[in-house]
Amino acid sequence: MIRISTIFVGICMVLIAASLGAVLHMVAKVSGYEATIVSLAALTIMILYNAVSLRIKDRAEASGQISDLSRGTTDLARQVAEYGRRLAALEAKLNASNTAQQDRIQGVMGEIGELGSMMRQLANSVAAHDDILSAPPAPAPVPVAFAPPAPPVKVVHTPPEMPLAVDVAEDTVSPANVPVIIVPPKTDAQFVNTIRRAITENRIDIYLQPVVTLPQRKVRFYEAISRLRDDKDQIILADDFIGPAEEAGFMQEIDHSVLLRSMQVLRRLMVRNKDVGVFCNVAKSTLSDPTAFAQFIDFLDANRALAPSFILEFKHSTFRHLGVVESEHLAALAQRGYRFSIDHVTDLRIEPRELADRGVRFIKVPAALLLDPKQASLSDIHAADLSDLLGRFGIDLIADHIEGERAVVDLLDFDVRFGQGFLFAAPRPLRPETPAANGTAANPASASSNKASTGTVSPARSASATPRGEQPRSGGLAALARRATGPN
């Protein structure tokens, strides 16, 4: 773009040339033609002079810029050389530091190797002593199909800093009045009548077995286990009466009674600990019967506030053979916020994505099944990776039927977070609250009616630690040593 100063200079030169021509024509009496030629010549000379002066000025400015650029390049080269020198010094220091660090690491690794060998020797010694101490004595002969149950217990309200536990009742149980567990034939019509009378007279007992965290063994959940009593107060296990009861159509009534009692137990447990939960078993017949399920879901809907801590438990075979009605009922429970658990797992062919979509959050697998090396070839995943796989879909793995310390040590290598079994505690019965406890007389019918209407449990003194001798302590030391050193 032409600058204003250039335009002004051009106008001035034209005016000067015109003025010169006019002066020559008017004063010197030069002809107009000659005056014009002189004016044009003067204008040309001025234009050439201006152009030459501008060119000289531009060259001087360009020379100055080149000098400045040369000085800047020199300074930049000097700075780059300085940075290169500093970088070389840092690399030398880093190499020296790495060499010294490697020497220190080698020394520490040698010391760790020596400590590892010493720990292996210690673990072997502790394991040998544990094997000697944990050797069971010869069992006394007992009648076939008869076994004494655990003494009656009741739920305890412990302080917030102590884990909730079940406490042995203060009543002493003499050998004469110990109830006997009977194993009846599955097709006996008389046994079906016994079940009917037990339901009618409300002889349905609730047993609680804790589910603990591993390896801390802190009580996190309780499983409500149902058992029946016949006319002679002999105990009938769930595995024995569930089959005949489902065939006779009694499981709906049993499940409803167990559901009521389990919810009341959960309310009492949550008074002191909001993190506790209860597993309640539900039969497939209850899930598939629309009439029974309507009452079932009405009760659960009324107690929706406890849904996060109340887990409904089903058999694995039930989930594998779900029909349209069962799937709709499960979806209705999941919509109300209830979570599901699966037990009676017989193999490790588990589809975690499908189970998680249906609302399953817990899977109970027997410890013997997890530790069975044959399952690696029969399933799509190794048992050691099962807990991690289930965890990706929000499902927790619970190892049940744990009966020995060695199983706990092996399960810790499988990253199992929860455990259940006789090693931690046997199922303990709840003591129902009767009017006699309040100082009033009550006949058996009124006591049964009270249990049916309230289903509450009486508080008892804390006895969270049941004496088991010194065997668990030695087993725990062995487990800790094996856990710290790993396999030999």
C-alpha cells in the first residue's frame, strides 16, 4: 500500500516542476513548449533522486536487521550449547545414581532371599505342629441317622464396635431332653402328615448361621435356615422336608413363616449394626405360584426399606430352569430393590452377565468344589479366577461348607471375600418370645399363637466367642505363615 508521505512528496514534486515552468514562461519569457520541457525534466530528476534515496535507506535498514538477526542467532547457539552441557552433566549424574541404586537393590534382594528361606523353614515347622495339634480324636460311635443338635440360642444386641453374634441360651440342655435329628423316608405318607402338623402347630424353627469376611472373620451376614419339629420335638432338617413339602404343596406356608421371622430378625439386628444382612431361602414352588407369590411380594413391598439388607436366596437349579412366570416374579422383586443369592451350586459353569442382569449379587459355592482340581477341566474358567470374574459384574463369591483351616488358607489365594461353614459357627436356633417370659402363664396353644403373630426373639447376653480350645489359634498361625511365604 502506498504511504501517505510518498503521495505528499509526489504532489510536492509536481507542484515544484509546474512552478518552475511557470516562472520560466512568465519571467524569463521562455516559450510555453520549452517551459513544459524544463518542468518535465525537473520532475524527472526529482523522481529519480527520491527513488535512489529510498533505495539507499532500505538497504541500510536491511543491513541493520541482518546484523541483529546474526547476533540473535549467535546468542541462541550459545544457549543451546549451554543446555547441551547441562544435559550431559545430568545424564552422567543419573547413570551414576542408577549404578549405586542397582547395587543397593542387589544387596536388599539378597537379604530378602535369606529371610524367605527362614520364613519357609518357620512355616514348615508351624505347619507340622499344627497338624499334630489339629489331629482329631477318634469319634465315639453314634447311632446311624441320629445326631444331637446345637443348644438353643438367641440373637444378641452387641455394642456397635463388636460384631453381631448369636449367643447360647442360658438354659441347660440335659442329655435326656436333647432333640434328635430324624432322617425320614422321602415317600412316607406319615412323614407328610408330620410336616402338615408341624406347620399347623407352628413348629417351624429358624436357625442363624453367620457369613464372615475373609480373612478378618468379621460377621457380615446371617443365613436364616428353617427346620421343623415333630410331635416329639425331634428336629427335621431342611434337606429332608423340602422335597416332600413341595410335592404336598406346603412350601408356600413354610416360606411365608420363614420370611416373616427373618424380616423381624433383620430389624432387631439392624438396631445396633446397619451393615448386617440376612439371607432368606425361597423355594421354587413359592416363586412359581401366583397366589402365594402375591402375598409374598405384598409383604416384601411393605418392607421395601430393608431391601438392601435382605437377600432372597434360590437354588442354582431354579435359575437354570426359569419359566416365564418365574422370570416375571424375579423381575418384580428386583424392581423393588431386593437382591438375590444362589446356593446349591454343583458346577462352575456360571454365566455372570446373565445372573447380574437378573439381580443376583451373591453366589455360594462349596469350598470343596472350588478347591477340586477336576473342575478346571470341566468349566470354562479356573476356580482361582472365578471371584475376579464375578466381581466385574457386581457379584460377590461366598465359599460355604468350610470346615477346616487349610481350606481357608487355600481360599484366600482365590481372592474369596466371604466364608460360611461350621469352622466359623454352626447354625444356632432362635429362642421365640412367649408370654411365660414376662411372668404370665401360657399354654402351648397360646405360645404357638404368640410365635405365629409376633415371631420376635428375646435379647440375651453377649457370647460372641464360643470356646473352641486352642486349635483355632494354632491353625490361624499356620495359615498366617503359609499366607506370608506362599507355596514352597
